Amino acid sequence: MSFRVILTAAVLTLLTQECVSQLAVCGVANLNTRIVGGQDAPAGFWPWQVSLQGSSHFCGGSLINNQWVLTAAHCFPSGSASGVNVVLGLQSLQGSNPNSVSQTIRTLIIHPDYNSETSDNDIALLQLSSAVTFNNYITPVCLPSIGSTFYSGVNTWVTGWGAIRSGVYLPAPQTLQEVQVPIVGNRQCKCSYGASKITDNMVCAGLMKGGKDSCQGDSGGPLVIKQNNLWIQAGVVSFGIGCALPNFPGVYTRVSQYQTWINTKITSNQPGFIAFTSTGTDSDLSVSCPGVPAIVTGTANTTTTTTTTASTTTKPTAAVCGYAPQNSRLVGVSSVTNNGQWPWMASLQKNGKHVCGGTLVSFNAVLSNAECFSSPPVASEWTVVLGRLKQNGSNPFEVSLNVTNITLSNQTGSNVAVLQLSTTPVLNNYIQPICLDNGRTFPVGTTCWAAGWSSGQGGDEQLLQEFQTSVLDCGTNSTSSSICTEIFTLEQGDSGGPLMCKLDGYWFQTVVLSSVNSTSRTKRATPRVFEKVSNFKDFLLRTLGTFLSPASTNTASTNSTNTSSSNSTNTTSNPLASSAREGTPFFFSFHLFILSFCLLFFSHRN
């Protein structure tokens, strides 16, 4: 890989002395005593590391069980693995490697949603021609399970045989390299690369001052982190701007997002998934910059936030809503959600049992359907649970709150309800308010989502379900107060939940779902007609006081005279819209430094 600084001397620490009789356990590296620093990796330190070779090494990868390797999708731009060998137990690309084993590839599986233009879903699986035998030099790495958290500053290791500087190949004998780099939160990373460039399917790592990074030739290799003496692969080397440049950490595919996909492709001897949980507070939540609005926590009082691209502070005129940092949902039908996918979802419970859904629409109020309540409603009978994923089972992020008041809209036709909470919940990645549709227009064809705890759905744990639909032309039913969508199935228990559409990066609730009868399960030619939330504007303004709005993405920041931040500022204001084709190295024009400009070509790190 390419580490272009002299790393600090290795500080060796004595690890566990117990013998492991079965090396089939993932994440075990018996020969690795690495804690900090180091450049050449001793043999067996990273026993899951593999080299993908055609006529020569071109990408890395990681062994995840006895017959499967994890790598980057962009390592195979043609979609074929013909002529590629996977070399395991390798220390140097040149010279003797007594512990190495070479395998051909039986199956290549590239993620179906991989986008070569944006590098989103840059992940692939390789099935080896035959199973390998584990030893001290060939062992699988563990993978992080869904919902694993990697806070800013958490130290990780990245390994590979890539260049040591941009365009400078690793010198003979080309020994496997290692470097320690801290996690850089996605909000901070967005401030460097541009908000649209970094998705929830990515994780960043590197020094903001530059100097340590992966580089061309490292693509597909592992970014690993240690927990309880087991190594877990947090990321797959994907892309970056230059190598080890200030303000541009490396970008990696976030492996925890792909547990379900990996397990559907590897049906026997599945890889070991382990939950990685960061401790303390995630400092990335306090980061904001143009295009990355502040997360407001606590009350509706104005919160001062610091931008990362200038040394001044800005005060948003309105609180942030519709922000779902854990949500990577774009297209594709799915029925099972993950923690934080829809952070405004509320479970309305009567006597400890889920009755209806709802949404957090202010700092201390939840919106639902009036049909869920008796008239007059008795607030003391109800509780609201936020941050919940499962109706049965563990929910580490949930908060249960009492209800102090329930107000029904009492309009002609359908009605909504607002529940006032006894306590203002602390907002985080798993609890956020949604924006309310206030007369916005969602064009025909817009993809929208509904969510709820459908009766009889979600397995034994009764997981939160989600349903994709599209906005249709209402035809003869067209009015300014209605919106029409394709048919999707609703069940008892979904009532009160939202129909949500995304606009300019933020989620808006356009409908409060009502209960349905059994005929709704049958597809019909006519679209489903919903009454829009905006019809209840007067009632909601009286009850809530105001509508939350997304923070302005055009907040002006004062010009910085700090020339060392020019790379970050320029990239944020004018994000790179194109990238070099997959399979090509990075290019960096050093002569332009003389003129105080950088011409950075965005590319993958093969």
C-alpha cells in the first residue's frame, strides 16, 4: 500500500499467552503484537491479507472464511476475474514466501448497487477454487455486524502492497506495509470531499494533517480494528484524493452495512460478524460546515455550531429535521430496516403493547393518526418509544417517554393527533425529528417510503418494516390537498406512521398513514390517494408552535486566510464531479503547487 511517512518505532506489547487450538476463529492473529507504529509488517501479522494478482499485484483483499475473500468492486472493472490469482500468506511480492498459497477464483460477486461513478457500494466477494487450511499465516478476519459504531479518533490499521507515495512504487522486496490511522467521522469527511460524495456506506480514516494513508495498489485491502483481542474489518480500501494529503483522509467501504448481503451470498460456513461498539461520545456529531448542517440536540433554543472550513461560528435560523445519518436508503425494495434507518419513528404503546406508529416532529411532540385514540384520549394510558427497531428483543438505542397530552385535529374527514412528551429526548444518530410537508411538491415518479411495525411481519422480533412506493398522477382525484402513490401493503400497526419523501437531502413526511382494511392487500390499477399533512397546517402550528426546517445548506462562511485549508475549502465549494475510470491509478500534478493551485483527479486506489 502506500504510506508515505516514516512511521514511529513499534511499541511492542505482550498479548494473550493462551494457545488457540482451532485457528478457524476469525480475527485471531497469533503472531501480531502490534499496538502502535511500524512500516514493514512481519510475517503473519495480518494473516487475512491477500494479494490479487494478474500479471502482477493490482489489489488487496481479506480472507473472511475458508473459501471467501472480501475486496473492492472497482478492482474488477470488466466484471470478470478471469486470469486472477488470490495469494494468501504472502509477506513480500518479491523473494521467498514459504507460507504463501495461491488460489484461482471460482466465483466473482460484485455488489448489484455498485456505482463506478460515485464509488458507492464498492464491495465484492471472491469464492476461491478450493477451501484453504488455516494456520498462523492464513486466518480469516472478523466482520462488523449491522449497527457497529466507529467514532472519530478510534485507531485502526490499514495494510497493503501499494505505493509509498502517489506514483512511487513500493521498493524491493515489496514487503507488506502497515500503518495506523484514526477514524474520521463521516460529517468531517463530507466537509472535505463534499456532502454528496461521502455516503453512509463509507467510512473515512486518516490524519487531517496528512502523512498517513493508503494509496494506489491498496484497493480492496482491509481497514481493521481490535476489540477484545479479535481483529474486525471496519472498511475496504476504496478511494481518495491523492495520497496522505492534508484534509483528505482515505475513504473505505463500510463493511457493517453489508452483513445481510454477505450472508445471502455465503450460505454455508458464514463469516464471523461481531458488533463493534465505540465508547464515549462521538465528536463527529458536533461537526458542521456548508452542506453539512449542524445536529441540534436538546431543546429548540438556538445552538451555536462551529464550521470546519472557517474559523467562525454560524447560528442556524431553524433546527435541523429530516436528517438520518444512518439511512442509506435510495432505491430497491426492502422490508427490513436497520437501527437508525428511520430515526423519527415512534412506537405508540398502550399498556405496554404497540398499537400505532408515529413520528417525532418537534423536540417534544409526536404526530400520529387520530383513529388510534379514543375520544377524548387519556394521555396517562400511553407511552412513546423512540429509537426502537424491534418490538421483541434488545433495542440499545431506545428511549421510553410518558405522554402528558394528546390533541386531536377534529377536522372534517380524516384526522391526526399530536402527543406531547413528558421529557425532551436527546437527539442522536438514532433519534431525530422528521420535517413536515408544508406545501412542498413531490413530482410524479418521486420515490417515497412508508414504515411501520406491521402486524405479523418482521419475524419473531417484529422488526420495523419499510415499504417503497412512487408518486403517481392522481388523475381525476388530483387536488392540492392530496398525493397519490403506487399500491403498497399496510397492516394493522402501521397506522399513524409516515409516508416519507426525500428532497434536497432531507426527509419530509407528506402523509400520516391511516388504518386499512383487508382489500388494501390486493393490487389495483388505481393509485392510492392520501390526504397530505399540509392540510393540517393550522392545527399543527397551533399545537406545535412552529415547523422544524432543514438548516440552510447555503450558510455563508467567512473567508479563511489560512492557506493550509485551501484544499478542503476548494473541494467543498466545488466538489469533484467526475472520477478516473476504475482500475486507473491516482494522478497528482505537483507543478501546480508553484501557482498555489491543486489539480486533483479523483480515482480508485488500485
